[in-house]
Amino acid sequence: MSQHEQFWSERFRNAGDDYLFGTAPSRFLALHAFLLGEGSTALSVADGEGRNSVWLAEQGLQVSALEISPVAVEKARKLAAGRGVFVDFQVADLLTWDWPASAYDLVLGVFIQFTGPVERAHIFAGMARALKPGGRLLLHGYTPKQLEYGTGGPKEVENLYTQELLRQAFSGLGLEIEELREYEVELQEGVAHRGPSALIDLVARKPR
């Protein structure tokens, strides 16, 4: 068991029957529902306990989800069963997973800031690779100002996103940036993301 897997499995296990980040989709994802096409394919990266992948499946998408913690995946399967939808849940390490080429209409990453710059570049490249031409990448996370709030997210500043960091990363991977913004809002997403938060959203598209 890797250190990363152990850390997250302990967090999800300690939450008991509760869902660490709640069972409702990320506010960011729900606000971008207009981008979803019924019947299209989606990949939710570092999906946790399933709140985002299950909601995508409820919108009529064919959804796959990657998560390193078997504890989280077990809870995610329970959530999907309770909602009457199917998600292809896979226990996988994003750093060693074999990212497919041009496989998904949508690739989603919500609060996946658990790696430093080198590993992050590998994950971003894999996410871009997995997109079909014309597909969209949705990424949501914290900015460095989040360290002042301490209401969730990593404590390492190098793991946090700035507009310039994301613009360089995804433009460099050949994606067209459609939305990139920083803002602050009060989050109420489970017990782990609660309170004033400094956030950043990215929507980027792979050219056809």
C-alpha cells in the first residue's frame, strides 16, 4: 500500500458512514451542468466517495471514475447503488494508470491537489490525452490564498493553482481555454470543505 493510498483510506475510513465531502456534487460541477451531453462519456479523476461521478451518471452520462482508496470506492459504489445508477469505478493510482488516448468527452478533476509540480504535470498530461477531440476538461481547486482560510485543501503552496500556472499547463498541452477564473465563496461540501474558500475554475477544450 502506498503512502498516498494509506493516507486517504484512513481519512475516508475515519468518516465512518458519513461522506467526507458530502454526497451532493461539487458546486463547480453543478454550475457547469449546461456543458454535459446525455449519453456522452465522462472520466472523474481522484473521485473520492463518488459524489461527482454518481451525479454525472444521474445526468445520463456514461461515467468511469478513478480513485486510489478502496475504502472510498466501496462507499462510492454504495452511493451509486442507492441512487440507482451505474459508474465504472476503478481503484487506480493516477501516477501509474495507463491513460487512454481520446477516450472521453469530459474529464473532471475536483480538488485533486495532492501532488507537487512534477507529478501534477504527469496527471494533467494524462487528463488531456484522455480527452476526445472536441472534449472538455473541467478542473476545480484552491488558490494559494486558501492557506489563509484553512478550510480545506493542501498545506503546501506548490500544490495550489494560479491562473498563470493552469494557463501555461493546459495551453502547453494543446487545449483551448474557455474559462479560467479565481474567486472566493462560502463552501458547504461535507465536513472537509466548509467555510470561506479561495477557488479557481478551469474549462478547456481539445481542438477537433
